[in-house]
Amino acid sequence: EKLHRERQLFKSVTEQSSDIIIIADTRGRITYENPAVEKILGYRVEERLGASGYDLVHPDDAQIVADAAGKLFHNIQAPVQKGEIRLHHKNGSWRTFEVTASNLVKDHVVEAAIVNMHDITARKRSEELIRQSEAKYRLLADNMKDYVWLMDLNLKINYISPSVERLMGYSLEDFKKFSLDKFLTVQSFQAAMDFFAIEMPKALGAPPDYVLERSLELEFCCKNGQTVWGECNFSLIRDDKGKPLSLLGVSRNINERKQMEDALRKSEENFRHSLDDSPLGVRISTVEGKTLYANRAILDMYGYDSKEELQNTPLQERYTPETFEAFKERKKKRLKGQFGPSEYEISIIRKDGEIRHLHVFRKEIFWNGQKQSQVIYEDITLRRRAENRLNETLESLRQSIKITIQVLGTASEAKDPYMAGHQRRVADLARAIATEMKLPQDKIEAIRMASAIHDIGKISVPAEILCKPAILSDIEFSFVKNHPRYSYDIMKEVESPWPLADIVYQHHERMDGSGYPLGLKNDEILIESRILAVADVVEAMISYRPYRPALALEMALAEIEDNAGTLYDAEVVKACLRLFRDKNYQMS
């Protein structure tokens, strides 16, 4: 009856237990298992009775179980065995248990083992999460670029992050040992004390949610003698009642930024000096035209003493009427978002009334963080005067050359009456072709001048040869073929801004090298001479000659068209054909 009561008590206790309790015989077979097995591992009690006590054990833990069983089953005095093992859940997962096992002995013989298994899976997972979290935060603290420290309210440091030690070379013990002035330059220590003197009373007397929003830039002294700049932010650490306990400092290394700022400051100083000392006038202005900066050179150009005098003098008084009208047009474009021309010329009225001419360069720059206009002025008054004198001289020279050419043309036509008007008509056609090809005006003028006297060399050819009403002999033709050379000899001493002698020398050259007198090809022949050659051929073919009547215009055009690219320049021929066929050009 006593035994029965003990068994009932045991059953009552085990079946109410939240731990798994099993009894296994010496063969490892389960003879009893409480209902907790179903709650924890998902197996019904009936499934487990008679099963091996080893079949749910994780392979890596099997040896632990075997060793413990060996001790319990073979030694009646074996101590209680303790350990951790993993068991297989019915859903395929693994759960971790804290195991306590002891043997059951009867008549000095081990009959079974009783095992208590407490599920610690949740605890293990929490421990692992904590371990991972600690490792993560340790890694973060060890590798963070920011520098963190804690100070008590008396500004004594009691914690530094590893990054602080790496940066400054001082240990936490060093920081605890010395006061703040050891770790800051004189100026930064004073700045820090001033900061704390203002901010700490406000922070200590403020509500718990008060935030120190001001940052502070401090220069720290490292153990190796170097200094490093940091941007520091501070906040109060409070207890659960909001009482301030300590001061948290977080700093970021801004050494590189400080170096860049210093370099930028020096660069700006150099830039300002270069503007102040520039021989060119320099002005910085807004899009509306307000002067923000003016150097000495631009003030001297106007004759003003200060930037204010320049700014306060109305533009109508500083600019000539033509320049002021042009300025208003440029300003109108700028106000519409169009930057306008980057180069132009203006005429200004100095304080003493003198008019001077300036070449202006304008571009957008950033000035004090705002987009403004940088305007550079070059005084070109002396150059303009020299250019005007040069132009007057050139015009006088042109008139002299024109007169000379007219005289030479008249002389050549007097020698050959059949050539009367030929050079003038060739000059008109050559000029029209050059204009159609959109050549520069200077080349057009050169072509007209050279064409007007291109046959001047014929005054060296006997008149009887020039006026012979029959085919010339080879000897006679050789005289005629030399007229470009005679023209060159006559013209080479004439002073001119154009290569007139070379143009007339080459006007009988052909693109394939079959011309005379030099046998030049393609680009070896001046473009002026190539144009003159086409005009000369067309005019000659449609004009009367002693040895033949005048030919039809279409025959002349067919000649140059059929030989374009071979004898004559293809682009010149195209321009000539456009004149006659599309624009109805008439030979006068």
C-alpha cells in the first residue's frame, strides 16, 4: 500500500511537470515518459514507450549521452550526470535541453536511469542574440569613425571609444589622469570652456527633452605632437527620472575639411590679390548690373577714386549713347535668363570727359556663394587709334593700286584692241564667282584687282602676234604663253596687301598640271587663280577674236562643265554655272 501511494505520488508529480521526465532501462529503452514530451517535442507518450532513448539525440551530442549512460549503468555509485544536449522535434527542428540524470539502484543492481530534461531553447536563442548583439556593437565601437566619450558633470572623462585611443594615442587612464587642457590647444580649450559656461547652465535647467543643438569645432592634441580637428556635439545622459548624470560627446574628424578650408581661404586671398593687382579692369556685378567689386585698374580707366563713385554714377553718364543702347539690350537678355555675348566692345566716358574704347570679357562665376558676372576690361583705345590710322593707310594704298591697275589695264588693251573690255568683264565675273562661293571680302577684292590686269604681260608680246587673224605657229604661241611670266615680272614690285603677282602668274595653270607656265596641280594653285582661270575661259570663248567669231555662252559653259575637276576647279565651276543658269548672270 505504501509502494502504491509512492507510485501515485511520483506519477502525479511527473505528469504535472513542465520538464520531460523519462525512465530508461539498462538497454536504453524508454519504459516511462511523462506527457510533457508531447508539449515540447510533439511526440505522443505512446510513440515513445519502448523506443530507444538515443534516437532523438543530435548526432553531435550522441557521444555525450553514451558517456553519461555508461557511467550510470555500470557504477551504482555514479554521481548525477549533467549536461546540455539537442533533441529532434517532430516538426524537424532541434531544441536544446539542460539534462540531469541519475541511476535507479535495487539490491545493489542498477535497474534503470531517470532523466530530467529542461527545455532551454528560448534561453539559448536569447543568449545567442545577446552574444551577436554584443559582438555587433563591439565591432561597431571598435571600427566607428566617430569618436565617443563620456564626461561627468565636472567635465572629467570616464569613457572613450577605441576610435579615440587610436586617433589620439592616449588611453582611458590618461584621460582620467589629466584635465581637458592637456588634450586641446589653448584656443580650443578656451572655446570649450566658453561653450560649457553658456550651454551647461541652460541644459541643466531645461526639461529632459532638451537637446544641445550647437556644435563646436575643436583642435585636439595627439600624443605624437600632431593636432587634429573635430566637430563635436554634446548631449546629457539622464536617469529614469530625468536627472542629468553625465555628458556624452560625439566628435567627427574634420581635419581634411579644415585643410581644404584653409587652402580655399588662401586661394581666395591669392585670387583677390590677383584681381586687385591685375593690369586689366575687373568688376564683379549682379545680373541687374550692381557693382559688387571693382579693382584699381577699372577705376583708373574711368578716372574714379572708389567703387562707390563708380556705382553711383549713372550708366548714361559712363557710356556713350551707342554703348548704352547696346547695354540695355544685353541686360534685357540677361534678365530673361540668357547670358548674352561673352565678348564685346564698349565706349566709355571718363570722369574728365575723354572717350575711351574697351574690349570686354564676361563670364559667370560664384562670388560669396552666389552666381554673379565677372567682367574684365581691356583698354584698346590706343589700338583702335592705330587701327584707324592703318585702315586709312591701307585705303590710300588701295586707291593707289586701283589707279595703277587702271593705267596698266588701259595700256594692255591699247596694245591689243581685240582685248578691249576683256579684263574688266573677266574681273566682274571672277568677283561674282568668288562672292557666290562666299569667300572672305579680302580675297574677293584681291581677285577683282588681279583679274583687272591679268593680261598685262601681253604688252611684251608683239602686236602682230596678238592681232594675227589666223592660227598661231608654235613659236608665236610660245610668245603668248609667256605673258603670265611677263605679268608677274611687272606686278611683283607693286606694293599691295594681296598676292597680285602670284595670282596673275598662275591664271593659266590647270588642275591636272597641264597648264602653263609652271605646271602646278590642284591645291598648288591659288584659289584666286583657279577662279580667274574659269572666268577668263568663259569670257574669252564668248568674245570675238581675230582668228574666230564669238561662240555661244552654252558652249563656254559646256567647256568648263565637261572639264570640271580635270582642268578647272570643280567648286569654282559649280558656282559659275549657278550664276548663269540659276541667277541669270549677264556679261556686261
